[in-house]
Amino acid sequence: MLTKRLEILLDQDEYKEIQKEAKERGESVGRLVRDVLREKMVRPRKKTSMRAFQRLFSKEMEIDISSWAEEKKKITKISIKEIEAH
């Protein structure tokens, strides 16, 4: 159920392009914009979260956590490298 409204301003040419694409797909402009936002923003975040969860519980991440401070440093270094890679 849609409950939130988003207002954006586009120039005339941008809007015509979006309107044309929506018509070709047989859907409304609003539906097209929601689908694009979902595809470009929401789903990638879910995929990233799932990969992080899977990695956290994978065999490669099995660690001896007797020294949490050391392990925290390792995790932080890994996270920073991944962030810098993207």
C-alpha cells in the first residue's frame, strides 16, 4: 500500500522522456519512477546486506574471538578496503 508522497521537479524534456517510456511500457509515470527507484536503490542495498550477512557466517569468517580488540581491528580494515573499492 502506497502511503508516502514524493515530489520532484523535472525539466520539460526529462518529463517527456519519462512519459514516453512509461507509455511504451504501458504503465503510469509514477509506476515507472517507483520501479526505477526500487531497481537502482532498494534492491542493491538488500543484495549488499545479504552478501554481508552470508559472508559474516561463512567459513572464511570463522575466527577465534578470544581477543575481540584484535578481531575488531581486522574487521574494520576489511570494511574500509571494501568501501574504498566501491
